[in-house]
Amino acid sequence: MYSGHGGWGEYNRRAGEKAREKRHSYWGYGRNMVVEVEHPLGGRVRMPGNPIKMSETPGETFSPPPLVGQHTREVLSELLGYSQEKIDGLVGEGII
């Protein structure tokens, strides 16, 4: 158990600082631990890359996070089985 000054809270704070330093260093960018993607509303945004690196795996592709509601119709119809009429009704009522 960590018994240094400040206890676990201080230990975790310092660990977080070290992780941030690594993530924003040349090493972090060189290993794609932080990637930049073009977001349709926010311009270029930074986001975490894939931490798992395999020598025999092809390169990675990254896409921006979805916009609010971007996949609502798809989720309602394909995953929850809602009909298009029901979804249109929810839209008409301002629910979605």
C-alpha cells in the first residue's frame, strides 16, 4: 500500500500528471497515442488513439465523434425494432 505523503489521492494525482506529460510528448504523438481528426463542427480535434500496437496489423483509421442524434434513427430502427412511422411520429412530437 502506498504510504507516501498525501496518501492515494496524491499518488493518483502524480500518476495522472506523468500520463499527461507522456501523452502530449513527442512519444505520445509518434506512437499515435493522441490523434487529430477533422470534426465537421469543431475543426481539428485531438482524441485518444488506440493504445494496442501490433506489428502485423495494418495502419489505423480514426473518425471524429458522432454529432448529437446522428445515429438516433439507426439505433431506433435496427437495434430497437421501431418502424419508420413510429420514428417519424417521435420526430413530429419533438421527442427526438
